[in-house]
Amino acid sequence: MKKGNWWDRGRDRKRYHRRTEWQRDNSGHRTQEQRIDSGLAGPSHRIQAHTADTIGASSRSTASAPDLPGFYFDPEKNRYFRLLPGHNNCNPLTREGLQRKEQEGQRVRLLEEDEKHRKKPPRAGLNSAMLLQKRHLGLLPESSYCRLIHELKVSGMRRHKLEVQSSDASSANTDNFRLIVADSACERVFTVNDVEHGGCKYGIMNFRGCSKGSLSVEMCDNLYFTNRKVNSICWASVTHSDSHVLLCLVGIAETPGCVSLLPASLFSNSYPDQPGMLCSFKISTAWSCAWCLNPQADKNFSTGLSRRVIVTDAVTGRRQTYGISSDVLAQQFALRAPVLYNGCRSGEIFSIDLRQRARRGTSWKGCRLYQESAITSVRILQDENYLLAADMLGKIKLWDLRVTRAVQQYEGHHNEHTYLPLHVNEPEGLLLAVGQDCYTRLWSLGDRRLLRTVPSPHPAGKDSIPSVVFSSQLGGRRGLPGLLMAVRHDLYYFPYNCDYQDGSLLSASSGGS
């Protein structure tokens, strides 16, 4: 038994040895034939084969390249590079630098796509001819038709740079825009600019829609400078609609903070000797402010501070203070009732009814909502049963105040630690927000669809976050629809009209003809 097993094993070894030699000989012949065939195929055939192999290898390596600590894989060069410390001045290769490079490349690609005349519609098969036909057949209600037309126009907006006119033509604007806030009629825009030596300057720009379809901008001559930082601004109706501007100024060093109520006529190029009521309230370090338009709390405004809310009568100076446990970063008054909604750093949203007297503790708080991070903006819809809130995790939620529950969430917004406001345009059915990544996003307010992502004309940075205004009547009742964007020291206009020409081109063409 043992002998037979040994003999069988010996025969198997001989057979395996012969099979291996035959395979080695045949493999050599196949290799030689392949060399002959490749030589007869010519150089172009070899180049194509090499290119295909390279592309396949690079795609496979990109997909299968694992992350190695301290190294970065470059898919173009198909190799790893060592990540260097950020303080190395000799072309440092850091993860942050690589991310910025990738983000900048994506921004440039989106800018190139935005320059195209034909853009993809926000919804499949959506075009103006189809909407008009459905409207004539009675298949589309008037409100839905207007909303879808706005969505179609928004998707086709293109960027145009605006030249700001001024009586002093030699003083070009070289200071970066920080905030722009339009009045209720979108005829005037209050601007805050950072200045080089610290502090800021603020003034008013007047917009006017021309009969030939262009938008003109004129900057007021009376600019005011301050060495304090402007935290928040809003328009105030003291003597008439949007007659004043409310500013929250943060104190520095020995200069205390305050809340100033300035008449808008103070900034006019031909302001009267008595421009109107000018007040300054000793309220330090206010994070937010809001003006009440309800007649039951006429000429009252609120300020959100650290761990308290102050409601002040602008005429008598009478105050009501509400103590809380967090900083109030966002505020807005309802219109139908004197109810103030507040968004806190803790993520809490609560309401205060000014008709009720202040009570001890927090029993005076009305509706209470909670999000996961600090609230940066709150907006009440016209129905006043719904509230929009954005936080520092980039979450934008629509809350139903009757059931205190979030009913919708708008995806795509980016924020980590910046105060970024929301812009709601209910007649057009649009929601706008500028992210910390410097992209301006537009959503459909009704079904939360992301309609458009507008890249910034300048590279992303902390001092390059755009400030925007959107309206269907920029410049007043006869104004033009579109998006106004202020970034760095430039002002841009995104009109609905694809054939838009600015005023200077129109005047030059008319003068030449």
C-alpha cells in the first residue's frame, strides 16, 4: 500500500514537470507572436493601445486608491504625494490647499456654464410655450403659471456688471461690500462697506429702471464712517414707510456699542436742513434687530442681545426686557399681530407676544421650536402659520407653527459658523440663501426643489461672501426683475431678460445712431 502510493506520487511529479515545460514553451511562442503582430500593426496602433491601457489604469487606480495618512493621491499623475506642513513657504502641498484648488476649479467650470445662452430648465420639459398653451386651455391656474414662469426665468439669468454712478466720478468704490438691504419697494438699497483702516462706511444706493430695459444705480454722496462694526440693519417706518434705518453698532475699546435710528433722507444728495428724527439708544452688543409694523405696537423695535431681548418704543424710549439663557442672533416681527419671533445660539426659536405683560421665568414664551445648531435667520411667511429658519449646520427648515413641527427641509445650503440671512419672495415662490462656500442658491418655496446654483464671480473667501437682493421690481414699480449681487467691491445684476444691455451700452448705441 505504501509502495503503490509512493510510485503514484512519482508518476504525478513527472507528468506535472512535462506539463509545466510545455506551457512555458507555448507561452514563449505566444509572446513572440504578439511581438510580431504588434510590430506589423504600426506605431499608431501601439499608441492607441497604450493610451487605452493608461486611461484604464488611471481610472482603476483612482477608484481603488486608498487614503493614506499624510499623503494625497493625484488622479492625473496617478501617484501619491506627501502632504507638507502649511507653514512651508516652498509651494506647500496641504489638504486645505488641495481642497481650495478643487473648489476653485469647480467654481470656474460653473461660471463657464453660466455664460452659455441655453441652460437646462429646472424641471424636465418646462418651457414658456408649453406653459402658455396650458394656461390658454385652462389646465394651469394663474398662480401656478406665474410661479413656473419665474422658475424658468431664474434658470436663464446671466451676470452683468453694474457701474455705480456718483457725482464725484474720481472716487471709485474700492471698499468691499459687507451688507446690502433693500427697502420694501426695492427702490433704495442700504449698503455697508468695510474700509481699509478698520471700521466701515454706510450709505444708500438708488435704483431706477429705464424705459429701454436697463437698470441704473446712483450712490448717494453723504456717506457716513464709523470705527465700529455693524452687526445688523433693518428699515424702519417712523414717519412714513421706510423713512429710517435701524443699525446695531458693536462697541470697540473705549467706544461703547449703540443702536442708531437714522433718517434715510440724511443720505440724500439734496437732503433738507432738518432730515428727520435722529436717535441713538444705549444698547450695547446687539446681535440682531427688527422693526414692528403692527399698529398695536407702533414705532416699537426689538434688539437681540446676549441672554436678553429688549423691546423699545422709539418715540418715548420706554423699554421692556426679557431675560433668556442664550444669545439672540435673529429676529422678525409678524405683521398681523405684535408677535416677535427670535432665533438663539442654542438652536431654540421662541415667540414673544407684546400684548402680554412680562412674567417671571420663561412663561411669557409662546411658540417654542428647536433646531440642531445656532439660528442665523428667521422669516415669517405671509400666512403667518409658517416660519422659515436657517442654522449654522446649513439646515433650512419650514416650520408649521400650529403643530410646532418641521414640514419641509431645503437641501444644499452650506454654513458652518457664519451669520447668513434668508431671502423669501413669496409672490414668485422663491427662497434664496448665500452659503459660506460663496454660492447663491435658489429653491422653489413650495416643493423645495433646488432651481439654480449661482457661483461667485470672485474666488471664495471669508471676505468674498456675496450679499444679495432679489425682486421682481428692482428700481420700484416700473423696475426690472432679477437678482442683485454685491461681492468684494463689485455690483452685479442677473436680469430675467436674456438680451439685457446696460445703460452705458444703450446710450452709446443711441448716440452713434
